[in-house]
Amino acid sequence: MTPPPQQGAGRRTAVLRREAVLATVPVALAALLGAAGPSVAASPGASGLGDPYFPLAGNGGYHVQHYDLTLRYDTEARHLDGTAVLTARATHELSSFDLDLKGLNVTGVTVDRETAKVSRDGQELVVTPRRALAKDQEFQVRVDYNGTPQPLIDEDGSQDGWIHTDDGAFVAGQPQGSMTWFPANNHPLDKSSYEFTITVPEGRTAVANGVLLGQSTADGRTTFRWRQSEPMAAYLATASVGKFQVERYTTGDGIQVYNAVDPREAKASASVLKKLPSVLEWESKLFGPYPYRAAGSIVDHAPHVGYALESQSRPVYDSAPDLATFVHEIAHQWFGDSVALTSWKDIWLNEGFASYAEWLYDEQHGGDTAQQTFDELYASPEDDDLWDIPPGDPGSGDNLFEDPVYDRGAMTLHQLRKAVGDAAFFRILRAWPTQHRDGHGTTEQFVRLAERESGKDLKSLFHTWLYTKGKPGTAL
């Protein structure tokens, strides 16, 4: 994500309901009891995954394997009709489970085609199936819903989720906004494949993640079908709508490119968007093969938004991006999208790496060296905001998008580079997204990788640069 200068992203948190203890009743008996009512062995899924910054984000007891989202959006009335079909697998015997959904009217819920009981508790949609779900059982939950989506408003006034524009919607869900437009297991720990069927008024284009499967127009409306096959965290999903100029082509490496650009931003963005194939090629040489079969950009005219987001395979920009922002968001396809977080406190693994990609791009394309960029930042006085927050644990969701996460996160990587030398550093930079492709990673895992590849003890370096508040006394 690329925030505006001096803008953070405050987020509300709530208290996590504790998951009940699973009783020890044989599964065969539990299945029999399920015909008459909830099994005595079954317990509710947790209402959150216990993230230290967003305790209610995500839900326990199941993993979503696939989302099938069917959306119909009226851009004049700003009304959304949706059907979400989630294919999931129970991770323990479930008497009920939660989905994250903020606002919107739920008109019906079924589990395996049987009507389920539902209740609402803040952002939690609590679903109780007619029969308990056995551990490892695959099931489908269908949610029909409608209403006028409203973005989440942060303490600093920024928005995320379904954000209305003058001709459609700018849809960017980091870190919690996906629940403003579809029911989800809304934490990066749960990654899934997606299909989108989005119907909008004729003349509007609906752009989602992955590959465009087809589009058709009838009765004044156009339907777009998209598929994101590789696993994706819910916050990276988009369904942006607007009057866009569309460009499609396939790169020499077989990557399907789809660019959607608001005509008001077309001239200003043209020179940067042309660099997509070369930036993909450059980053692939550094970080390993590009993780997806699709790429592209959504360039909207949404000055009230104030940021860009690395929506998987197709970043969304609120205006024409400069080259640094473009390089940053594409780097996120490896760092943050393919390799997802397990906790939001580790966000430096996303933003520090994408920011350092900007430094490296400058260094290798005739600009400042990474050392010059580091030195300029290190010259900041001790009372500068850069030193206020340790990037390895920013302290709360309010601080996720503050400058230290980006800049001091990148400085940490540069200190690592100086400590281990270029050969080991670039091996580490490539090994991280390669070894964790389509999965997850933690800071502790990255430190172990860096030590293994370099043969050095690096714990002190990472402690100083990631977890110590204030300006480090000396630079390596």
C-alpha cells in the first residue's frame, strides 16, 4: 500500500470471543447427534483469529478454499446486490461459525443448501447450520445480501473497503475493508481462490483480480467474469467499477495484462503503465518468477481516497501513479500478496520490502544509490517521526501505514545488505518469496533464513532496527 504523506490508518478493534473447548465425543456419535440437533462434541468457531491489532479479524474453525461472488451494482443508486458462495473445510467439529460482514442486509443463508440460523453481532455474521459440521468436512455456505456499501472510516479520516466514486467504486480492502462488500474470513492467514461475476450498467467496466474469463452485454447491463486461481487474502480482492479505458495484451512471458484507466488519468499515467513489462522482468530477476498468470493496473480518478493498494495481480491507484509508486505496488505481488502475513504487526515484511524495491530500482536505473537514500533518511534528527515507531511492531492498527514501517523497514533491509554483503543479500531477497510462494511468512522465519544464507548471527541487527524505539546510535 502507498499512503499519502503523514497519513496513517487508524483501525477499530474489538474484544475476541474465546473459542469453546472441544469435548471428546467420538465423531460417529457426533454425526448421529447432528441429525437431531447440535453435537455435544461440536463447538462454535472463534469469532476472530486473535490478531494483536485486530482481534476480530478472520474467524476460527474453518478454512475457505474458494469464494464465488456474484455482484450486481447500480452506480446511480449505489446499491449492491450480492450472493457469496464459500466453499470451506471445517478444522474442528462446528456447531456454528462466523463470517466477517460489516453493514449490508442479509436476506438468506444456507449451509449445504439447507437454511441456517443467523444472527448479527457487530461485524460478525454468526451462522448456525441445521447439523453440526464434522472435522475436515467440506461444506458450502451461501449468503444473499444487499444494500449500500459503506467504507470503513479510520480515526485519521481515511477510508477502506467499498469507496464510492463519481462513476462507480474504488474497492481497496486493506486491512479490514473487504467485509464492507462480501462476507469473508477476513484475515491474511486465510487465503483462497476467487471467482467474480459482476454486473454493472452498460458503459461501466467492473475490474477484479486475475484473468478475465468473459464479458457480455444485455438489457443495458454488462457482466464481467473474473477468476483469481492463486490463493489470495480477502483484503487484496477488488471489484472496482468505473468508466475505464481498457488495454489488454500478453507479455513475452505469457502474463495476461489488463489495464483499466479512467480517461481523466489516461495521459498522466501512460508513460508509467508502458513500463509494466520491463518492471515485471526486472523484479522477476531479483525476486524470482512473477507469482501470477495475470497483471495490470486499475487507475481511477478518486482524489478523495489518497492512496494506492496492491490488489492481487492488479493494483488499484486513486490517480495516475508515479514510477516509484508503480514499482512499489508491483513488488508487493511478491511481498505481501504471494507471501502473506500471519499477523498485522509484521507489516514491515510487506511495506519495508516494497519500499526497498524502490531504492533498488533507482540504484539500477541511474538514480540515487540505496546507500544515498539510506544516508538521507539516517540524517533525520533524533526527534523526527521516523524514529517514533519500531517497524517490527508498530504498536497498533493505527500505525500500520506510518512512515517508519516503510522507511525504517527499508533501512533494516539495507543494514542487512551491508552486514552480509551483496551476494548473500540478493540470495536472501530471492529465497524469501520463492520458499513461501502462495503461503505465509513471519519476521522470525525471515531472520532464520537470513542467518542460514549468510552464516551470520543477525539477531542484534534485527532487534536494533525493527524493535528498538528511537534512532539507532550508529549506522553500520
